[in-house]
Amino acid sequence: MLVLCVISGLFENQILKNILDEVSAEPLEIVDKRDCLFFVHAMSACLYMYKDLGLAKRVNDLLNKNARNQTLIGNSISESVY
């Protein structure tokens, strides 16, 4: 996600759209502790860089797709930032 933020000016929001297309097709699991940062960083990118409400809705829909995805939001501080 940090790479996405650095090159966002070049590819607009297409990279995040591609990531969402890939990960929405299969169940999400925490493989690395940094996986919990995805939703917070993705939502921040939607708000501050892309200003794209539709993309933010897609991020939120993926998070709320099932109860297991809620574990990917991380701790309460990450949840409040999200």
C-alpha cells in the first residue's frame, strides 16, 4: 500500500482497483502482521489522494463482506482511523 501511495500520481486509482479486484475473489486471511494495515491505508488513499467515494465504498464493502474480514482492521486505533 505504501508503494501505491508513492506512485499514485502516475497511475491514479487503477492500482487500488486492481488490488481490490484480486483480493475480493477469495477469502482474506492475515498472513503477515502488516496485513492489518491494508484497509486503513486503502481508505486513507481513497480520502486524501484519490478523493474517490466509489472506491472508498468498494474498500468498505470488502471489509464488511464477512465477519472474518473485520479482523483485518487491526486494533482499536486503526479502526478509529479507518
